Amino acid sequence: MSPALRFFARLSLLLCASPAFAADYTIEVGGQTDGGGYYGGTTPVLMFSPTALTVNVGDSVTFINYGGQHNVASDTPGLFRCAKGCDGAGGDGTPSTDAWTSKVTFNNPGTFGFHCEIHNAMGMRGTITVNGTAATPTFAISPGITGSWYNPAQSGQGFNVEVMQNNNFIAFWYAFDGAGHNLWLTGLATASADSVTMTLTQTKGGFFPPNFDPTKITRTPWGTLTLQFADCNNGTASWTPADTANFAAGSMPIKRLTAVSGLACP
């Protein structure tokens, strides 16, 4: 896109934006300059433009790759990682040379740093400041969401959740480690509004009955899990492992698979 077209695109965005509606801002990713390279050719642009942006709660930011092998990843593990779409939302956040476009919506106030995973050390970083108040959740966790939840695209692993008295929330995540072995993680916390964040524990050392020996069991903190529910049948699971050498932070949408008879939701 030429500089003139970029100017008019930005001007149209400013003219159309209204304080009554959420706005969509643009951050350019990479690109190249014409001439002036060491060998007289083009010079890669290893930066975001703008590098600092201020938006309001509910606004979106569209990242557009103008050239180079780049992605955009939040400094906060698991918040967003995007390129050809975003991880956990049906896309792939792996750095790509394609002319990709990805949109991220910011629903919570704060300052959020981001970077390109390949060129972070070369200064390809930026920040987005989100003004305002966090949106009031439209859904509240209740015992009615008790049941099995999973990602249909990743059938074979998933969650069992149970909401007890006083919104005490227990979750079991049946997953796999990097070697393909069963990984059983458990967590307990108190839910608040539409989400719950808990420390996950990995249990090891057990043997199948009659050889089970409770003295051989070890329980090791694995990391944290956040479950956020949009309604009775849809939610998002986000996690941050303690062992970043063997596990990656991430997120994925989840859907209800089973419910408990007699528990109404909401």
C-alpha cells in the first residue's frame, strides 16, 4: 500500500470513529524501504508503526504485515499470539512472510506490551494502552456449568469442571505432555463473575490397583489455568505453565460436551 493510500485509510478511520461505538485501529508490521540498503536494494523495516498506541476498552487493533517474516505476540503469556490469525482462535500465530492481517480486541484496561518473536531482540516491540473500565460480565458462573468441556477441534483431551457451594470451583484437565503421555492436572479456586483462575497440580507416582501406594504420590505445581465463560455452552481456556522449556502458554475456545441432570444454567 502506498503512503498516500495509507494516509487516506487512517483519515477515513478517524472520521468514521464515534465515541459511542468501539473503534478499530491499525498497527503496521514490518515492511521495507525503497533503496538505501547496504547493497542498494530494499531495507527491511523491523518495527511496528505506531510503536505506542492508546485505545479504549472494547476497541480493536488490526495488525497488518507489510513485509518480512513477523508475528505479534503479547508480552503477557497466553494473552494473544497472532500472524495468520491468532492461536486459540482458529489461526496460526507462527511468524509468517505472508501478507497477513489479524485483529485483537481489548476488553480490559491496562498497558500491554507486544513484540515480534523473531525480531524482539532487535527492537521490534510496542505497547498498547487501554483506557477505561473493564466491561461488566454478562454471564456469572453457577453450578449449572458443571460438566465436561472440550475443544471440538482437539477431541481426545478436555476438562471436567464442578461448581460447588460458595462458588468453589474444581477443574480436572485431561491432557498430554510433549512425549504423548497422559497428563492429569487438577485445580481448585473460587470463581468470580464469569471467570476463575487456579493453580494446577500435576500428580505422579501412582500404580494401578492392587499395586497403588499413596506414599509414592507426588504433587507438583504445574502452572495456572483461567477458564472464562461467555454463556452456558461456550468459554475460553488460557494457561501459563511453570515449565516453559517443555510446555507453551496458550489459549483455546471450549464448548460444553455434557451437563448434569437437574442443574439449570443459568
